[in-house]
Amino acid sequence: PVKETERAVRALADLAINGWKVSAGAILPLIALLGGSDTVNQHAALALGTLALNDDNRATIASACAIPLLITLLIALLGGSDIVKAYAALALARLARNDDNRAMIASLGGIPPLTALLSGSGEAKEQAARALNAINAPAADQDARRDRKKMKTAHDES
């Protein structure tokens, strides 16, 4: 049964990667598979990350409790599979394109394991940096808007 599960989740990941529309009904089984073998985790996280490119899917994935499972996967694998960590971080980076998801990732403790990945190398480090940038994006955008407003006010007053 493990090999069949691995093949099924790999097929869903391939469909998502190749742009096929995967029904929202496929999201719950993918989430349920998180925490399995490295192969299953790898393909489930990749499929979720790919599906999270779509706004509606981001909301569905988050409401189905994938965010805490992806964070748990990062914590559990800090010394484990780099590819699984990379795909879990990728999924979190894409989920963080939604304001509510950004807040959820931060409030559920996603920042420390992502930060820990920055001390590594390769794809996991790169995806962790993307996730942290996405989580921080609103604050950075607000700071930039505030700076532009200050500059405009200073210019208008001169």
C-alpha cells in the first residue's frame, strides 16, 4: 500500500505541476498524507505548493489545516530530507501570498523553523528565504508606503 500511495501522490503532484486542474477534492487527501514517508511528504508538499499558486486553492489548503502540518514537517525534518524541507517551505511561501495565511504561518510558529533553514544550503535555504520574504511582505510594503508618504510630505512642505 505504501508504494501505491507514493505513486498516487506523485501522479497528483505531476498533474498540478503540468498545469492540469486538480479538483479541490484532491487537496484534503494530499494534506492527510503529510507526515508519511519522505517520498510521500515530498510529493504531497510539492503538489500543495503547486496548487497554492491559485488564490482559491490557497484558501482551501489553509482552511483544511495544511499550514500547521507543513510547519510540523519542517520542525520534524530539521535534520532530515532536504528535498522535503524545500517543498514544505515552497508550499508555505506560496500560501503566504494570502494575508490570512501569512498571519497564520507566523502565529503557528512557522518563522523559527524557516529561519533555521537559512543556516543550511541549497533549495531548502532558498525556499525558506522566499517564505520569510512572503511572510514579511506586508510589513515591508507598509514601510515603503510610509517612506514614500514622508518624502511626499517633505517635498510638499518645501
